[in-house]
Amino acid sequence: MNSDLSARLHTEGASDFFTQPPLSVLYQDEHIVAIDKPPGLLVHRSPIDKKETRFAVQTLRDQLGKHVFPAHRLDRPTSGVLLFTFDGKTAAKLGEQMMSKRVYKEYHAIVRGFMYGCGMVDYPLKYRFDKIADKHRRQQQAPQPASTFYQVRKRFELPYAVGKYQSARYSLITLNPTTGRKHQLRRHLVHLRHPIIGDTTHGDGKQNKFVQREFNFHNLALSCTQMGFYHPVSGKWMTVSANMHTNMVNTLNRWREYEL
């Protein structure tokens, strides 16, 4: 047993460690591995939550028996495709693709209200500093360019009064960001006045409480469902896909009778 794993067993307790469900591997070869990150899992250790003991990097490393390097990030409450490499050089190559906007990302989200058709949000975002996580980061004043394409997939109208509205209206949409700013999708949807359900930072508190109470939905309704990129070694274009997380799927299934 390696020393890192022994330390984790000592910290977490053997029973807790071995009862944690394994991470779902979507794709793996000798250079890269992609997982379906569950909502609530931090990618790596963070000062945001010093008490947390489970992280995607360490959990996947122990699960596969080798070191892994995250090629990008997903916010803690966001689920879906998360890509790793087995060495830093390969991770850097994927990072270069993302910086040059050659990586395709698709997300599914449930938002408040009726959205229609498709369009693009081209709205610069100022970096929002976290007092803990960003305390050593250089303050940046100028907003950064940020753009997101969206397309409406379904709309629902539920016969429940929420706040000042006599019915609860929602849209299922797909999102394709071309930039990767902090909380970009969540902030862009708020800019459109259609916040993502379950967003406790930028969202609608009354709607969040309603779906918690009536549908037992306690997550952020945002999943990365597809990534497309050039393999960092072979150079071939490839895509990795995942389903929306279970709570999103279950909630949408319960809303079928209300679909318009």
C-alpha cells in the first residue's frame, strides 16, 4: 500500500474510504482518462473547504493506481465530463487547446422561465475574487471577454405558484461556452434573467427552495455532457459524452406531463 493511500485511510477511516462509490470512467487510454464527475465533488484540495477529505484527483489516483493531472476544471456543484492526463506535459497540451478555443464543450442546464430558440451571450465578465481561494491572486479590474451559445431543448410549465408567479416555468437548454471564465455559464444565464436552478450563489432563492421542497432537487442543474478535442498524442479528434446527473434526469422525468 502506498504512503498516500495509507495517509488517506488514517485520515478518513478505512470503512469510509472503501464504502465511497468509485468514480465512473467514461474513457481511458495510456495517455488520458475522462470521468463523470458527480455534483458536490471538488476537483482538488482547496482552501474553500478545508474539512473536505474527498477530491477527484486523489480519488481517481487511488482508483487507478497512478497519478493523474486535471486538464481543466468543473465547479464543485457542476457534474459531468472531467478530463485528466497521466503526465503534466500531456495536460499542458490539452490546456493549450482550451486556451486557443479548439475544445468543444456542451452543457445541459435547467433554468428559470421560458427561453426560446437559440442565440449567443457575448457579455464580458469581471473576475470575482474569493476571499479565501483567491487571496494570493493579483487583483484584476478589467472585465474579460466571455461568450456562450445556447439552444432551447424543452419548456415546462408546472401548476404551482412560486413567488409572484402563478405557475412555475422552466427551460431545458444546451450551452456551448467558447471561453472559460469563472462561473461563466451561471453568470451569463443570470445576465439573461434565466438563472440556473439550484444556483445558490447567483440564482433565484425562491425557485431553488421550491424544487427542493416539491421535487427533492438539491443540486445545481448543470452538467457537462460532452467534450470534443484533439487527442494530445495521436492528434485525432475525439468526443467524450456523459448523461445529465441523476437528479436532473429524475426531475425532468417527473415534469414530462408539464412539457409544452
